[in-house]
Amino acid sequence: MITMRRCFLCSAAMLGAGERTLDYPQGRRSFPLACGSCGVLLDRDADPAACRDHLARRCEAPVFESDPQAPYGLDLYTLRSAATRFGLGIRPLDPAGEAELRHPHATRAARAALSRLEEAGTRPVSLGLICRPAECEALLAALPAIATFSDDVVLLLDGPPSPPEAVAAEGLAPGAVRVASRPLDGDFAAQRNALHDLARHGWMLQLDADETLDPATARLLPALAALAEAGDVVSVGLARRNRVEGVLSDVFPDVQYRLNRRTVRYGGRVHERPLLDGGWPRSLIALHGAIDHAMSGAHVRARSRRYEALAPGQGRVEEEEALLRAYEA
């Protein structure tokens, strides 16, 4: 019997029975539950609040040591995500740990050095925004709050093809903001790929016109890009808070892989996802913040049907009910 609905670490309602084990210096231990999103392992009677408190205390030390008596377990891949919850990065302590990050999930209980994310370095990150022409002016006005982490911002409008042109935006240096245009034509992956091609930096965060990112979350993106590069990761997922008429939806964390190397390509006309050479091990989920997504009830009701018409069988019509349902812990 599963006693909690959501993962204590990432909040995903993806807990399921499993048979994974972890090796500690004291011996091997089996866990009956695993999160299908972040990969954390759990006892059936684990208390979420106690798990969070225990993890927070363990992450206060310079070296994270897995506790064989804890009601949860982490391999190194999952610890990397867990540490970002506290604004921390990890560094493997041996070559075996380096290999475990690239080939999850390992059977060895996590042990790694911890440090503030910024201390491990940063990488410049471009910001890309997909919007309609009618939304452009409002987005430009909002950039001082959104683009706090970047000196390269590109708005890609759905319209007749036009090359990027520099525009003025308050608080950003001349030439830092450009606006380009191409027809969306019902293919969201193609639009995201075109936006990647316009980035001046090696990494880009992409947002839609109805999405925002608070400055505290955005500030760590360059450090997350550096953390990703150190582990041969090319795609970073962020939770997304869908708010329908201002109410947090039950579709949470709704992870969106929006911080990517600019060479990464998206696939799928709708509900597009990065196509990763090497698969999901070349991605990680960051837990330090979330994208906020504002939606109207009317938009939710129309979206799935529109997407289904664009790509039959891929519109996720069944998701409509969950989006309209308020968040349940």
C-alpha cells in the first residue's frame, strides 16, 4: 500500500512499486517504492515532512553521506537533482561516481561533495520567447523582470519570415534584444528549433508568452548550465506551475525541458520535447524553482482539441480534466 500520493522531493504523483536496491558501506538495502520522475527511493511508511527535514540536514554538510537508516534513498544521479532544491551542486568523489552520473540509475548509495551552485562556475544563457505579434509589446515591457540572467534575448513571432532585428528594451543593453518572425504553422517543435538557431550563447532558456520565471529562479540558470555540462547533460527540466484562473492545477510539477544546449533539437508538432542523443540520462531535473504558466479555463478546454487536430493522437485530450482540477497534495 502506498501511503503518500506525491514524491516528497519533486512533488510528482508518480510513485510506484519497484525492486531497486542501494549498496551502503554497511550492506545492501531494498526499497519497495520509487518516484518515476526524479528517481528517489522510499519505504512504504515514509513520512514526507520527515524525509524533507532529514535531506535538508544532510545537505548542510560539505560532503553528502547517505544514511542507511533513512526512509528514503538516493543514487548520485538523483542526488544531483535533490541538491538543486537547496541551491547546491554536487561533485563526484571518484571516477566511479563520474560514470554513475552518465549511466543512471546506479546501485551505489550517493556520496558526493556539495557546494553552492555558483561556486562551480557559470555558462552564459540566452533567453528565447515564442509569442504572437500582439503579445510582443507586453513581453518587451516585462523583460526587465524576466531577463535578469541574460544579455541575449530573442523574441520569435508567429508571422511572415523576417530576420532578427535589434530593438530597445528598458534595463537591457543596446543590441541585447532582438525580434524575429516566422510562421508557426502548427509545428511547435520547428518554432523552438528556429529559436535555438538564433541564440548567441551555447545554452538557451525558452519561455512562451504566458509563462514567467521569478528572478531568484532565473539567477541560478547560468550555474545550472555549468552543472549540466560537468555531467555531460544537454537538457535541464524545470517544474511548471499551471495556474488556471489563478488556481494551481493538479498537473504539477509538469516538468518542461526548456534549458537546453542550443544544438538540441525538439521533436513533436505539439507537446514538443527535446530529442536527446543518448536518451534521458543526458537530462536532469532542477528543483530550485518553477516556471509559472497562467491559463484561462476557456484556453484549457480549447487547447487539447486544437492540439489533437494538429497532431492526431498526441493532443492529450485526457489532460484537460486534470488541468481544471485544483492541486491535491
